Amino acid sequence: MSDLKKKNWSAGVRRALSATEIVAKLVEIPGWTLDGDGAQIAIQKTFRFANYLETMSFVNAVAFIAERHDHHPDMSVHYNRCVVRFNTHDVNGISTTDIECAAEVDALVKPR
């Protein structure tokens, strides 16, 4: 979805996607769902793993993606699962950045 270089977010203006745009974009990232409302709206997905070590490896890989894009999700980490939640605080909603990062996170794991 994006190259390996860190994106320069200052080069463009991010905006909140409309409800119609969000629904259309969610088709591109299966398993991600809407959560919350208003400025707290986000997309989220639960990833399941065999054990704690796999979970933590995934968390560290997500952290790498987040740093590279300067776009950091909320994560809820448990023994064998991690809930990843993206939204764009500076637009009080969901932006294309959230969709792009979600797709990269999905690429970390093979469907089970």
C-alpha cells in the first residue's frame, strides 16, 4: 500500500473521511470495524496469536510501522491477542492514513 519510506505528512493536508468514504474503505481492509463515535470514532481489529511471544512480536512490528508513518495506534495487549485501534486525532475522525496503516498491519499476519 505504501513504500518503505516514512511519509511526510506535512506535505499534504489530512482530512476526516465522510461516513460513505469510511464504509467504502473498510471493504479494502477486511475484519476492521468501526468503534466509537464523534471525535472518538476509530477503526479497530483484534489479532489472535498462539502465545505471548507471538503477540509481543506482532506488537513490536506494529510499533515499527507506526514510527515509520508517525501515526500511532492505541493497542490493547493480552496474552494471546492484541486489539489495534486507529484514528486521526488532528482531524477528529478517520483519515486515509488510518486505512493505509491498517492495511500494513494486516500484511504482518497470514489469515488463519
